Amino acid sequence: MFNKSKPFDNGPSGGLGIPPAPEPAPTAAPSASATAPRASEPSRPAASRSSSLSTLSSGVKYEGNISGAGELQVDGSLKGDIRVVRVTIGEGGSVEGTVHADVLDVRGRVSGAIVAKQVKLFTTARIEGDITQEQLSIEQGAWFQGRCTQAKRDTPGASMLDAPEKPAALAAPKTDKVEAKPAA
């Protein structure tokens, strides 16, 4: 009398309530591109980079020393020394103290000594202090006042974090005085 539709009533079984067979999933062999990184992607270690990254948030003032084996992003204001493997100081970030790192990228402010293997000062960087480094890159517009000392390490793979603390004048054989101020 009543024509009620039952679940699965649209199949060839004529409304007997038997579910249709699921379609088989395509089984494709894994391709080389599924396991290998794309050419446009930088190769990364198996561990996620963000797992060892600590961030000091913008709008917050921190006081104290920071040390460790990971990476540090400074977007707030820090009054203290830093000793980590990689430091990035964001445009709104500032550090008042000594920075020891293997890699240092500065977009904000540093007031104090810097000791690092690689230092990159971006256009918005403002540095007041001496820099001891193996490699230094300064973009046009960056402001740096202090002495620049190129340090050479004898042992490959040695970290600047392992170096004993020495005055910048005794740390390296080559010294250049650099005072770069942007034209107004």
C-alpha cells in the first residue's frame, strides 16, 4: 500500500535491504615522488623544525638568560643573555644582552655583543655592540655601530656555543671597525 523507501532501496537487489558492495579503492604503487622531496622544497631533517623552536611572543617583556640546544625566535623584548644554536630576532624583537649562536638572523634590535658563526643583518636590523663571527651579511639599510671581528675556527663542525668566553679583542686575528649608519 504504502511505498516507503528502505535504506539501500536503489540497488539492483530490488529493495531487499542489502547494501551495495563498496567500490574497491584504487591500489596504485607508491611513486618516487610520494617519498622523495620535491625539487622546490628544501630538504629538512626527519624531526620537525618547529619541535625545537621556542618563541618569545611580541608585546611581552622577558628578563633572564636563555640557553639550550634548540632554536629561538624573539619577537618580544628580552633583557638577558642568549646561548642557543639558532636565533632569529623578528622586526619587533629586541635583545639587551650578549647573543651566542651558530646562526643569527636579526630583523630587530640587539644592544650587546654578538658571537656567532653566521650573522645576517636584515634591512630593519639595528645593532649596537661588537660582532664576532665567521660570516657576516649586512643588507642595505641595516644599522650597525660597533666593531666587527672575523673569527676562524680550526675544528670543522665546532660550535660557537662551545667557545670559551673571551673579550672580542682577544678572540680573533683580524679586526675591522665598521660604523654603518643609513643616509638620512
